[in-house]
Amino acid sequence: MNEHNIILTGFMGTGKTTVGRLLAERLNRQFVDSDELIVARNGRSIADIFSTEGESFFRDLESQITQELAAKRGMVIATGGRLMLDPHNAELLSATGAVFCLTADPEQILARVASDDTRRPLLAGPNPAWHIRQLLHERAKDYGRFPQIMTSGKSAAAVAAEIIALLDANILTVTHPNGC
């Protein structure tokens, strides 16, 4: 499985970046976070890209990054929360390795995103807790296509160990675009 990527997807605040860094360290792999890559390449925050260029522009940037990442192997990739909801992006990355969707209780997500210093454009409204529940409901079917790993009440180390155990047990298979 060393030549395959390990892709972490899921809603914001579920631990994709933190767990991804740990996985990469433990498995001696390169780590990349798609959002961090977009920020580094554009020299501005995601919130700034959203406010000046719009969400559609940001999603185009995600698609460009996805194409690049799909050409690489042996990496741990943490995606933005919506990246794998795009069918083309999901197909490209799923073909390169094992995808895990990290999940968390809405209350845990709110606590996590409230405690970081990242401005979250999709939670800028007056009732972020309600908005998180609404978005989770809307995305449930798409996120449900991937194996779910609950992160609430677990340390990042425990989640990384759970993923490594699943990989070691060969429980998951790589799905290629042609269905093989």
C-alpha cells in the first residue's frame, strides 16, 4: 500500500490536517493539505479568496490542485471539506488510494473551529451551530461514500492508529475510475 495515497476528507473541524500530519510522520510519507497548498500558492487566505473572487473561483482552484495531487503517489492528503463532494475530484483522488472520511459530532466541530484562528467563510452567519448541522445533513450522502472514522472523544493519535490498523488489515481497497 506504500505506493497508494491515503486521503482524508470530511467536514471542517474533524481533524483531517492534524491526523494527516501524524499519519504522514508515522508512515514516513509526505503530507499535503489541499487548503494549505491553495493558500501558499495564492498568497492569501481562503476567506480572502472567497470574499474577493467567490466560492466558484475557489472550487476551480481545488480542482486544479486535485489534478496535481492525483498524479502523485505515496502521500497523505488532507482535503478541504468540500473537495471530495465534487464527483470529478472524488474520482481522481479515490483512484490513487484509500479514502477515509473523518467525522465528528456537531458540538465537537463547533468547539474545534471556534478555537482555531482560521476564519471559516461558510460559518460566518449568526448561528454557526445550526449551520454546521445543516451542512452535515446536506453532505451526509456524499461523505457516506467513504469509510467513516469518528473523531469525537478521540485523540489525533488514536484516530491515526485506527486508520493504520485498517490499512494494515487490508480491509480497504483502492477504487479505480473504471470500477476495477
